[in-house]
Amino acid sequence: MPHWNGVVDTASPPALARCNGDPVCVREAIMAEAPQGANVLAISWENGKDKARVTAEGPNARKFLEETLEAKGVVELLSARERKSQKG
């Protein structure tokens, strides 16, 4: 199952605008906006910034991060076993 992580400016995407940067509201909005096929696994804030790192899995996770949450620097994450199999 693909896992994706990206940095979300919690004040800018339209999906989060109503929250005015409130971390609890942002978390609830991200969870509510997640479509079928995008399971949000973690939301962590950067210290002292209105930026959250969001990790999601599933076939629609990357699209959710990039399009709905306008995440920057979206990367695919691997488990230790997945990474080991890549290395041969």
C-alpha cells in the first residue's frame, strides 16, 4: 500500500480556510476531507509554524495531499521491509 507524506500550509488550502490555523480544527477538517482511498495516518505540526506534515496511505492518498491539501514536497514513504527489498 503506498504511503505519502507532504507539508501542508494550514492557512492556505480552501479545504482548511475555515479553521483560521486552529490546529484542532485543521486536524478535524483534514480527517473529514479525506476521500475514499486516502487513509490519513498522521498529522504533525512543525514547531512554531502553521505547517503540518500529513502522512496518508491508499490509492488516492497522493492526489488528496497534492490537490485537496495543496501539500508541498510530497514523497512516497516505505517500510523497512519495502526498502530492504529495493536494495536487493
